[in-house]
Amino acid sequence: MRWIACLALCLFCVACGAQPAPLMLGGARHETTVEGRDYVLYRKDNRVEVIRLGWADPGEHQRIRATMIDIVPWLTGCNVVPSTVQGDSGEMRARVTCPKGRR
């Protein structure tokens, strides 16, 4: 019986899709696909959160993380502050600096 409850909980979580961290609620949502992999980006003020959707094989994580950093300026027009990048190839957060007019 317990494994049925665990399975139901897992299915519920999978059905939710990409959800932002509480700090990012109300932020602008952007979606993109790069090299066949789907990403969701949330931007709120001078912060971004990038979420990778789907499975990644062990050897892909470095390249995926670099892609996550690369899509921030493409989708937002703002640059990532490298020293603020936190997270891994599944979910990454950072501060951004935006040119005037993009704030």
C-alpha cells in the first residue's frame, strides 16, 4: 500500500512541471529548447532561475550548465553575474545585470 502512495505522489510531482522557487513567484516565465533539451527560465528583478526539463546522462551536465548560463542573455537581454551562479544542471539561480531600459 505504501508503494502505491509513493507512486501517486511521484506522478503528482511530475504532472506539476517546472515551478519556480518561492523567491521567483510572480517573475516573468520564458521557455526555450536548445539542442533538443527544454528549459524554463524565470526572471524577477535582478534574479533568474533556469530549470532544465527531462533526463540528462552523466556526461552531459557540464555542457548543460554552460547552456543554461548562455540562454539567460538570449531570453532576458541581461548578463549573468558569474560570481552569483548557484546550482547544477537541473536548476540554476543567479543575479543578472541589465542594460538601461531592460530593468
